[in-house]
Amino acid sequence: MTSPAVAPRPMRPGHLMNWLAAAVVAVILAPWPAEAAKRVALVVGNASYEAIPALPNPMRDAAATRDALTEAGFDVVHLADATLPAFQATLDAFAKKVEAAGEDAAAVVFYAGHAVQLTGTNYLLPIDVKPRTDADVPGQSVSLTDILKRLDATKARTKIVILDSCRDNPFVNPTGARGLALTLLDGADAGPPGETGLARIESKGGTLVAFSTSPGATAADGTGEHSPFAAAFLKLVREPGLPVEQLFRQVRLAVYETTGGQQTPWETSSLTTQFSFFEGALQTAADTVETTGSTGAAQVTTAALGGRTAAEAFRSALYWDTPDAYRLFLAAHPDDLLALRVHRILTLRQEEMAWAEAVRDGTKDAFALYLRLFPGSSHAEAAMRLAATAPERARLQLAAVCPAPAPALKPTKTKTTPAPAPKKTQKATTKPRRAPVDDYAEPVWVERPVRSYDPGPAIAVDIIGGAILGGMSRPRPPRMRGDGGGYRPMPQRQPMPTSPSYGYR
């Protein structure tokens, strides 16, 4: 015999209020989504490219990075094999999420895949990129500059961009530099050789940009499960309390040793606050030889490097990765074989800095000067191409000073006081100006006056005396008066003039 079903008892109003109160308390005590959103991350891994060579590791690198950031408390947006529309839409949504996270937010962008640089700008390539020429790349990719501008427009205090890319430029002629030729893409005409490596960029306040290799160089995808850069990053990122700048310095040392000096990661930082991926007390010293503070500047001196072996001094210079640290190494160990590697690093940095300055100037003179200084650079082809089309410096300055004519202003009806007339400096003439005189129609003849000889009183007396005595004396010209003794040349006697007054009648 079955018992009759018992109908559920209706909940009393008091019990209902208690249940609602308990639910509200549970919601209040639960972690707030806004608290979790203070750490947001975008992880992109592109491997299965349609028109350029596929990459084996970016998918695994991105997935492992996603897991590590999730453990660190990040709200991660993961995108695998992103096309251009998906990449752009996800980036828009991520920028809004960073803005909603507030001022104390930390935003991280991790990208693994192909990337190229054109004219000093870095472009991250989606899997559906199919450019026929290098001019098509900007419209079919996502620029790093655009990502940084979006992050800078938010209120996030810490912004970190990690690029495990630049494995090689897939659009370069393999017989020229490296990579693939444009002729392999839908039968397009071959273009000029591309540029190796990523362009050097400067980060703004509160930003850190980390490259898997130095600007202008290429990175290896690796033969293991992860790329050399991703493997070092995943190994060190979980260390509690490790400041992010020290983290990437140690990543640089690990990658350099793993690749035998073929790959040197590089980062540029303008962070204003300390940041660690995993909170906690720092368990191991970052690098007792190289660090003198938490994230302060290098305290390396020539005396300090000179007291160490060349290998230890090189490791210290590589840790700080600054031109001053490398120059101090050369001063301390100029004859060591490691000095050749340091010279190569400094030359590459100098070349990239000069290229960035030429692109920033953008004039024909700047690109021509770059070609004279670095004729064998990987940017030589681009510099020649830009020098042929870039404006000259004078025209560029004129355009900057006078970009457009100013619009005409309507006259205003205002009473103005005339300025006083200037004082006259010359006497005004009242006489009319004389008319020009025409040439005479008939010539005018003027008689020359008759020449007469005046004998002078001395000669006249002599003549008169000679007449009285019955003779005639020739007139003597007066003697020349000199200023002293010595020989005085006598002047030539003049002929006696014929006159009726001379002699007797």
C-alpha cells in the first residue's frame, strides 16, 4: 500500500525573506568580478597561416601563457589562429574591458606568430594575410602602434606587451635576404627585399614592451615544445614577487645561453610602479651580480667589471643590456673574444637607432645619410626606396610652417587714427623742373684766343739795356728754384718771339 503523496508546504513570508537575505550575503561575500577584472590579458597565437609558412609553436606558446596568466589572477581573452576581422574585433572588446577595469588595472597583451616591419612600423600578421606587395601589409594586419595607442587611451596603470614573434620576414626574397618572395603569393610580382627584424619603438608612461629578440634581428621558433623565449618566460614568470623588469632581464640571459648567442631578447620600459605576475615575497635573488636594487638603474662600473672574469662581466653587461654597460665591458676587457659579440650588439643597436631617427625625420637627406653610414644594412633597400620619394628638408619645413593659406577676414568698421606724417628731411622745391635741352641743329664755332708772350720784368729790363748799349741780348728764362744744393737741370731755352718791339727801327 502506497502512502499518498504529500504536497509541499508553502514557504512562509518570513522564510522567504531569510532566504533572500542569505542569498544577498552570499553575493556580497563572493569575489567581485570587478576585483578580478583589475588584471586583464589578451593572448593571441597564430600558427596555421594560409599563404605563408605555418609555425609549429605559437599555438602551444599561447595556450601555456594563457594558463600561467590565469593562475596569476588575470581575466584572459584567448584567441587562436585569428583572422583579421576576428583580431580587430577582439582587440576592440579588450580595450573596452581594460578601460572598465579602472586606474589600478594591469593589462597584458601576448602575441605569438608572424610579424614584420615596414618603414619602421611593426605589423602582427593574421592567418589570412595575402599581400601582393608590401603596400598591402598595413591594410591586412594589426600594427603594434595601434595596440599601444589603444592601451594608452585607457586608465590602466600598468600596460605590458609581449611579442614572441619576428621569427623571420616571410615576404623577403630567399635569394636576397631571408624568407619567402612575394612571387609565391598568388603570382604577384617580386617586390624589393624586405627588412629583417622588428622596428625599435619607444614606450610611453606606464608601458613595457618586450621583444623575443633585439630590434633588427630575428628570433628562432625552436625545435622543442616551446620557442626559446616562451620557454624561458614560462619558467621564470611563476617566481613569486619577481619584478617584471628583472623577469625579462633574466629571460634575456636564459635565451642568450639557450641559443648560443644567436638571439638576445630586448625590452623597453617606462613603468612607474613595480609589478609582479605572481604576488609574494621574492624567494631567490634576481641576480646578485647585476642588481643593486629592485628595479633601479644599473650600478655597473669599469672597476667592478674589471675585477671579474670576461664571462662574468659579459653576463652583467648582457643583463642590463644598455650601451653604457657594453662600453664598460669593452673598456675592461678589450682583447677578449667576447668583445666581438659586444661590438656586434652595439653596431646593431646603433643601426636600428639611426634607422628609427631617419624614419622619424622622413626627409630625403635623412635616408641618404643613413645609406652612407650603413650601406650594408637590412634597411638599405627601404632607405633607397624612401629616398627616391621623400620630400626634401626645405620643402618639408616650408609645409610645416605654412600648411594652408589663411582664410580672408572681413573688414571691420572700426575708427582708426591715422599715423602722423614723417618729418621732411629735404627742402621742397617750388621751381618747375627744367625741360630737357635738345641738341643744337647747327654747330657753334668758337675762336681760340691768340697766344701772347709776356717776357716778364727781368727779361724786359735786359732787352731795354741791350738796346741802349747798342746790342741785343737774348732773353734768358728764369732759373729754377730748388730746395737745396746739387745739380739742377736747366730748362730748354725757348725761341725768341718775333715782335716789332725788339731791336731798332
